[in-house]
Amino acid sequence: MYQINLALQVLPMGVPKDQAYRIVDEAIRCIAASGLKYEVTAFETVIEGSYDEVMELVEAVQKACKKAGATDILINMKLQRSFTKDVFITDKTGKYQ
């Protein structure tokens, strides 16, 4: 199974700004605890791993948001997947680091 990249943006709905940031922080803690490679950016977090690992993490992030007090969330995802080779975050950003 090849590595994929998934950009994940979690937007808590209907909560004050400070609570929304706290919920997003919990989502990022969940991602960090997964052991998968990730990069937090201003608008989204990019995750690298196998398709199955990353999709399981998306479910775990939703549960973490609910546990943190979210009643509604909007999740935007962008997926890059190749069926012939691994896809790495550094393929896109390495030259800028």
C-alpha cells in the first residue's frame, strides 16, 4: 500500500471563537498522537500515511472533536493518492524548508 497525503481542515460550527480553537487544538492533538507524519499550517493539517491509516485517523479526529464539546463540525479534505508510488509531504514543500 502506498503512502498518501490528506489535508484536513476542521471547522467547529455554532460555537464561540475561543471554544472553536480549543476543539481544533484537540483535533491536532489527536493527529499528533496517531504517530503519523503531519504538518500543521495556518488553514489545515497535512497528514501522511497509508490510505487506511489516514481514514481511520479522520474518524478519530471527529470523535475527538465531539469529546471536546463540538456538536457540529465541517470538515474539508484534500487527498493526493498515487496507485503507483508513495506520495510524501516533502514532494510539495521540501524545497521551501
